[in-house]
Amino acid sequence: PVRDLSLATDGGPIAVAWSQAVAGIHQVYLRANTGSGWVELDQSASGRGVSDSDGASIASTLAYHDHELYLAWQDDSTGRGEIYARRYDGVAWTAAGFRADQGGGVSNPDASVEDRSATRPQLAAGGNTLHLTWIEHRVERKEGAFTSIFATRWGGAGFAAEIGGDARDLGISRLRGSADDLALADNEFGHPFVAWSD
């Protein structure tokens, strides 16, 4: 069955992404409508889709930014949740930053932190700005298990924290409990607004 629907538009084209199991592994698929019907973008709706992953790819999120389509999702190819991101430049899908679609992805780029996982990515664009947030679950010796919200901003070559601690340690907010939902929106000035359940 199809799950994890996401939708985005920039006022012209409309894109929809979803997760679907193929050969027992969930992959992320996508189609876009530019006014002449729903089409795939560089084999985005066939084979192993955009994600083309060896692990389960779920919880996709979409946004248009600077006339390009961005896609992020939760991937467990490493054995734990990571956030992967790709972008479509009008011809092909490429990683949205160095190694953003493999290994530790955007959420753990140097794969140095093991007792953690990343879930529920959210993309939002506004005011010529693109943000990506996610829920970070960690286990530390002193603190025990805790959950934080991490936030990054697209800088042209990859996603990185806008302020030093936004995507490490406690992130933008350490939660008292376990977050199940996360929502993100950018206003016309490019300022991000984040909401979550706690």
C-alpha cells in the first residue's frame, strides 16, 4: 500500500511523493504535473524510485526552491534513522549536498554519532530560503534518552545549521517527552516556524 503522501507547488508545477514497498523495501516515488499530466522526473516513479535505497525510505517531504524541487526522507540503510535529501535540477536527481543521500546523510554527515536516530523530516521554502528540520532521538550516558528538534538551512551547496547549535546537542528545543509529529513553515521573509507534539 501507498503511505506518507507529501505535496508541493511553486505556483506552477505540482509534485507529489509517496512511499511504497517494492521487493519488501519501502522506496520513495514521485510524480509532477506541469499542466500536461502527471509524469515522472528522471525515473522517479519506476524501479526503486528517487530514494533507490537498500533500507526503508519513508516520511518524504517536498519543497520547491529557486525553481528546483527538493525531496527529503527518513532512511534506515545504516540500521538507524537518517535524513537523506536530493534535488531535481530539471534533468536529474542529485544529492542535496555532499553525501546527503547516503551514509549518515544530512542528519549525521560524518556518521560519528551512533546512539541516535533521526525521524520526521520537514522541508519548507519561503522568501528565497529553504529549511529542513527533523526529530532527533539520542541516548547519552549522563542524560539518558532524550528527543530534540534539529534545524538546518540550505546554503547553496548543502544543508547546515543557521545558528551553531541548531543541528547538534539539544538543537532548537529539547523535549520533555517523545515527539510524534513535526510541522515546519517559512514565511515570506524566509523565517522558519516550527510546531511539534510533546
